[in-house]
Amino acid sequence: MAEESATRVFNFKDDKPQPDPIFDYSDSLHGVPLIIDNGTYQCRAGWASSETPNLIFKNITAKQKGKKNQNETETLIGNDISNMEVVKWILRSQFDRNIVTLFDIQEQVFDYLFSHLGITTEGCVDHPIVLTEAVCNPNYTRQLMSELLFECYHVPQIAYGVDSLFSLFYNHPAPETADALIVDCGYQATHIIPVLDGRIYPEQCRRINIGGGYIDWFLQRLLQLKYPGHLNAITINRVEEMIKDHCYLATDFLSELAKWDDNDYFDSNVRKMQLPLAQQQAPGSQITAEQQKERRKQQISRLQEVNTRRRLDKLQADEAELQKLLEVQELIVIGDDDDAFTAALAEVGLQRVEDLQESVDRLSASIQRAKAKILGQEPAPIEQDSKEPSFPLLDIPDEMLTPDQLAIKKRQKILKSAREGRKKALALQREKRLKEWEEEKKLEERRRVDFSGWLTEVRAKRQKILDARNARRQKKADMTKRRTFASQQRMRIISQLAAQPSKKGDNFGQNDADWDVYKEINREGGTSDSDAEEEKLEELETILKEHDPEFQKDLDMGGLSGEFDLAEYYRLHLGVERIRVPELLFQPSMLGLEQAGLSETMEFILGKLEPSKQSRVVQHVYLTGGNANLFNFKDRIDRELLQMRPFHSSYKIFSAANPSLDAWNGARKFALSPYFTSSSITRKDYDEMGEGYLREHIASNKYYPTPVIPLP
């Protein structure tokens, strides 16, 4: 199975359970034993006269949430639950691990199966019952079960037996004298049971708290983490289908795991499970076109509010920072301590007066642009200074000033130049914004006249910004690689600069053209996205979200260009999980459980037996339970036994003909055998023999009377 090609896609069957019919009850059924395999996963019930169970359903109940009046609450059981994934259901089971603890739920299950079998005897169920129970079932639990059946249903007699022992009874040629080591893999637990001379050896029975349910839950969680977009689609029913049809036990887990590292092996063995393309939309959730339009308007409105709030927050932060820089700039005039000015400059993260002026100009332009956006796209007016600064020393010749006045004059000259530069920058920004505003008005006019052409132009502008950004980032990435064109061009420029003769010393950086050269060779230069570019991109995307329905779909698909394979998006790739998940049976530590696995427990049990008894039980290692259906399960047990058994020793492994159904078949065979009458407990036994009384037989637990603690 592991080597089969898995390139084709598998569709989920999504089989829905069909409600169980209500069978007719004929007079011929009077006195016929009723066989109930009360399993943790499924309950199988039917008449001993039938070759197959009449009812097979999941042993679970469902109640609707939010019902205050219990009389209004309808309880669904088994196959009546059409969809267990619906969140409105409260799902409950009567089992804790594999022990029945909630007998109110057990009573509801009995009511369900008795009514569907058509039993019409008034006030009682007048049929002997063969009922399965857990290995080493506590007397108290059996007592409550007997109380329920005798007191509530007035059954005439009951025979209790272990499901895996019934399965062995059905398949073994001589069950009365059988020696066997049963590996019973259930839904919530796994049992290793030694059988000697046809009887259970309870002292060496062991339970592992790992079963098929844990395998299901583990795979479901792995796939939900792997595909968070399909969280609700990865249901437990689909997981059960994947485990049944596509998972297998690796004979040698580590070597098999290493194969999955190879891409070719992965491609040929991965299973692609196709989810329904419309599965994300629940039935009844369709909305009309008008509702979609209204919802879209609300989304656009919320988006605009968020953008406006973000601009206001940024504007306030920029104004606060600009005010701080201007205060530092004022120290040039009013301060007479150069050290204080240098300290203030360092406090705002700058080193030179030129850097201070550049930061002031940048922030002023940013504030101007933000105000233009907030005021409705029109260019904001240029702010006038609240007070016009005076520079009286600038008009006085240097010869007439003292040294201290010369220093102050120098500061006034710098400050005046800075203020003029700021006004010039603001004017340039206003002029630039005015041109943009005119272009936007023309674009808006075109939207009314030629919507299709306008939409194409807006998309082209957005794509131009994205292309420029991607080009910068690609260039930055290429510069770190040795043989790319960008890195070679950089090295060529550096070598040319180094080869240029310089008679007057190093004067690189004095010309404006030198800055372009520096950005060309600097790996970090010119690679960041500017605030203006971000704002423009945000503005264009807001327009597209408002007017272009297809744009939001492109964003949802990750902004991918070209054809998008929607079917591939809805596929689950089942790779190494095929062997990793069933491996829980042998390595519970993968799930964080501090207990031994299946092979370690088998070796522990065999080590507790005498060598002669070891040799006897390993001649019939018997595999039963739902997990025995896993592909390669028998081969894996064979490999584990080969490693733990002595050299040249022999052992034999057998599997149940039907690991899931043979417990019921064995109970039916037992009910039709001479053992049944002598192995059943009656109402008289229940009244007289004390708590949890049990008549031992070939497929039963061993009975240990509950000790009586004397009163002090």
C-alpha cells in the first residue's frame, strides 16, 4: 500500500447515517436471546436467531444546546444524529475510558435499541440478554448495570462477557482449552489479555489508554493546524475515513519515516483529499445580492474610518515630534551654550545641524500631506508663524560686532536659512499636492465617463507601485548574492571610484550626483518603502475595494497573479501523517502520554509469565478490535514479536475474521451454546449474591467478591 501511486485525487464519501428502522416483533422471537455488544465506539444489537446484528449505531447521544425546559429537549441517539459536527449539539457518551459510568445515558441507549427492535412486551423485556463488558470491569459498575436491567427492564437473565474473549471464542477452533495472547485495540483503550486453558489471566492483563479515538483526534488536530483555512471542514467523520482508507502502520517506522524526506517518494505516495468547493458555506447561509452590496458598503465605511483614525494618530505624533525639533532649532538663537545644543540634538537622535533641518523638512511635508487628506484631498493651507522671528544682527557688518555677537549672528543666519528652507519645502509640497489633486479630479471625471478605462488605470497605478517595490526588494536580495547582475554592477562602480585619481583629497559626497551613486552601491539605500508611497497604495486599494468586486477576491487568494487553482486550494495533502498517526499505538509519547506502547506492554506481560506459559500464549497471538483493521497491523506485531522473543523461538499471529464484528458474532455463538444457561445470572442471583455478582464462563471476567468491611 505504501508503494502505490497516489497521484490521483480522492473525494470524500461523506456518508450520512441513515435512521434505524423499527423492526416488527413477531411471536417467533419470544424467548430468543438478545445479543448486545456495548462497545465504546459502536453498539451492535440483534437477535441470536439473526446472523448479523439488526442495529449498528454509534454509542453516543446528542442534546440541543440552549433549551431551558428539559421537556422541550429532544435527545437523539446513534444514527438519528445526522451530523455530529453541528455546534448546537451536546454530545455525550456513557463511557469513561471503557467503563460505563453514566447510567442515565446507558438507559437512553437501551430504550433506543429495545424500541427499534420492536419489543412490545408490556412493562418488561422478556428476553435473556448477552451483554459485553470491559476487561476487569469493577463489581460496582456491573452491579449498577444489573440493577438497571433487572429493576427497570425486568429481564429474566443476563450473561456478561468480555468482547475480545467472545471474539476469540468465535474464531478459535478449541476455545475451551485455548492458550492465547489477545491484543484488543478498542476506541478509547487497548488491552493486552493473556488467556490460559481457556480462561482469562486477570493478574497480567494490562490497559493502554490509547485507542482509535486518539488516532482520530490526533490526525484531525494535525490537519487543522496544517490547513487553518479549512478548520471546520476537517470533521471527525472525514478523519475517520482518511484513517480507514489511507493510513497504515509502518513495519519499521524510522526507516519508513526517512523515505518521506525524498521528494519523489512523497509525490508518489501522498494522498490528495478533495474537499467540496462550497463546503465553507453552510446550508441556509446564502445572502441576496442586495445584502452583499449593503455588507460591502459597511466594510468600506469601516475601512475608511480606520484609515482616518490612523492618519489622525500619525498626524498628532508627527506634530509632536516636529515641535520638539523646532524647540531644538530655537536653541541656536536663544542658547549661548554649544554643549547644551549638542546634547539636545543628540536627545532627538541627530548629530548635525543639517540632519536637523532635513528632519524638519521631512516632517513638515508629511504633516502637510496628512492635513490635505483629512481636509478632503484638497491641498491644506500653509501655516503662518504665530510670531515672526527677528534677526537684527544679520544687517550689522561683522567689523562692528564683538566675538560673542559674531557667534549669535552665526546662529541667527543658520536659523533663518532653516526657516526659509522649511517654507520652500512646504511650498513645493503644496505645489506637488495641487498637481496630484488636479490629476485625481480628472481621474474621478473619467470614472463617470469611462468606468472600465478608469478601473484599468487605477489598477495599473497600483501595479506600478508594487512593481517598483518588488524591484527594490529584489535588488536588495540580489546584492547579497555573488554572481547576480546587481552585485556585479555594485562592485564595478566601487572599483571605478577607487581607481579615480584624486589630487585634492577625498571630496566624494560634496555633489548631489554623489548621493545617487551612494544609493546605487549601498545595499540598504533606497530599499525602504516611503510613507508617501504607502499612503498612495492604501488610497488606490481603498478605491479598488469600493468599486472593483474582483479585487477583494484577488486579495483573499493572496494577491496571486495568473490563474488560481481553486480546486487545489481545497485539497488536503495526507503525507507523512499516513504513518505518523497510527504510530500512536506503539509510541504514546508522541501525544505527550507517559505510558508504554503496545510492543513494550506485550514484552512486559510476557516477562511476568513463566517461560513455559510464555511459549504457550505466543502460539496464538490474537488481534481483534477496530484498529486491527489498520493496514500492516499484523506485520508490525510480527516484527515486534520477532525482536522481543528469544532466538529460534516460535510464535504465531492470528487476526479476527472481522475485528469489529466478531465480538457480537462470538456472543451470539455463546448464546446458542450449552454454556449460556449455566453462565447467566437470574433475578434471584441478583437479589441473593451481592454486589456485582458474576457467573464465570469461558468468555467472562473472573469474579472477585467485593470484600465486606466490618463496622468498627
